[in-house]
Amino acid sequence: MKIKKPLVNDADTEIAAISTVYSALKFLAKPAQIRVLEYVQQKLDLKVSISGSAQDGERHEESREQEKPARELDAVDETPSDTGSDADDWNSVSAVARRWVQRSGLDRQFLSTIFSIGGEEIDLIAKAIPGTSKRQRMREVILLKGIAAYLASGVARVSHEAAKEACSHYNAFDSANFARHLKGFASEIGGAKESGYTLTPRGLASGVEVITAMKGK
């Protein structure tokens, strides 16, 4: 008597194959998943286009990792952890400056004692500026005025007139040596009388040091 082989349901076999492949790939990183699929495709001589190559997958993963910190910081900006008037005041600060404050580890509450955060405009309001000479106070006043502008608009630029006025207020204006002192601050403060003065990345970092020193005192 001839025994018949059981009929195999093609649909069931296909589902089983999908399940097996999925189980084998699901714990691999995306670039590895793509490499495995491409290898199997070549071994079976299949003319199937797999979207993206292993290298594309690696670049995609790297891009996601690079974008992650920015997305997390944006999320913090959009949903402040605190509530009430302090949160409302902080909304007046530019988004790019909020991220900078967070990365720099600055105390928001202390910043409010140096800058008029939450007012009609953000400006330098510190009672005193540290420094034993007019030259030193001039540097720190312009750094802080630049940061005030950065908090307000995201651009750390202050006009000549505003810088001069602030320096005069804090007894830091030396008319005879103002231009010469500025040249000495070129790595931190760029620009000219006509265009205004803009903080360089080093200038922003120095501003953080000034604020930290002020808090320590």
C-alpha cells in the first residue's frame, strides 16, 4: 500500500518562515538586520530590493543618536518641570539660550538676580560687578551684557552705546583705553564700534565662569 505524503499548506509555511526570520532578527541592530537580509537574498538569488543598505542603516542610527540630545533638550524646554511665575518668566528666554543654560549647569534662580528675566526686556541688573580694576570690570560687564542679549534673542551681541552705558554704570568705563582693552578681549569679544560687540564661543564660556564666580561670592 502506497502512503501519501501529507499536503503542506503554503500559507502556513510562509507564516512559519516569517515568524522564524522575525525572531532571528528582532534583537539585532538595524544595520545587522539589513546585512543578514542582503546575504540571504544573495544566497537564494532573489531579485528583491531591500530599502537601504547596511551603511545607510549605520548612518541612520548615528544620526538618531546625534539628534537625541537636542530632542531631549527641546522636550525640557517645552515642558518645564516647575510651574507658576518662575516658569512663565523662563518662557521669555530664547530657546537656544535655555538649552545653553541647561548645558552650562547655571542656576536659573540665581540668573534672575543678575538679569531681568521676565521683565519687558532682559538686561543686566546685578548690583555689583566683581573686579579690582576698570579693565577687568569692563570685560565682565560686556560679557554679561552679551549674555543678557543672548537670553533675550539667542544672539550674544551688544551695541557700543549699550556697552558704554553699562560700563559707566558699574564704574568700568575707561575712555582713554576702551578701544585698547577691547583688542585684548578679542578672543572673547569680537566686533567694532559700528557693528556692536558679539561674544565668541569662548566669550560665552567665560561668561559662565563670571556668573559662577559671582554666585560663589
